[in-house]
Amino acid sequence: MYVTQGTFSYLPPLTDDQIKLQVQYCLDQGWAVSVEYTDDPHPRNFLWDMWGLPMFDMKDPAAILLEINRCREANPQKYVRVNAYDATLGRQTTALQYIVQRPDNEPGFRLERQESHDRQIRYTLHPYALDRPAGERYQK
């Protein structure tokens, strides 16, 4: 299963040059860029682990790509994404977000059915990756 989250999720993976161009676009808009990673890409898990702090003062896309690559090297079997924050409205708003790395194996999700009071039936998504302990979730 190919997890689709954020901008460009239906496109083939971006190359480093394309990522750098997107980062340059973000910087041209005055947006701060940050890098995040996770091994649980559940759609409701929008708070991923941060790779350092948002790079508010960094204006060089090559330096930001270096941080992205450092995050990739430290987390080779996790999802890594880039966020761009727009603070022009006086609050931190995600303006652009895209995945720049995926694990080799993406097992997907299953739909779980739960019966509750008054014969109500609820459904929830459960990622197959969470059946394994952290650090082993995407090994074949």
C-alpha cells in the first residue's frame, strides 16, 4: 500500500533536485521549513517526531536539503516529510507538506469493526505496521 499524505502524494517520489526546488519555493514565500519523521503514518497521527527545530532563519535550500538527508540517514525505514509553515496570518499554519522518504515495505492498514452499545457498529483503521514493535515495523 502506498500511503498518500500531503501535497504531491499521487506523484512519483521527488528527486533531491525537485525537493530543493520545492524548498526554494517555500523560502520565496517566506515560509519556515521543518523536517519530521515517523513509523506510524496513520491519517490521524499528524504529530510526527520533529527533526530538530523549524528552520526559521535558514534561507539556503541546500542547507535544508542537508538536514533532510541527515534525517533520512538516521531513520532509513521511516517516513520523512517536509513541512512549510506560513506565519503571515499571525499563527503557525501548514502551507505545504510532502513526504520525501518512505520505508521499503509499506504494509498498509486494515479496517477493524467494533460493536458498541445499542447495536452501533464503529470502524477504525489499524496500521499493520503497529503489529510489530518500534524499530521493526517495516522489515520484510
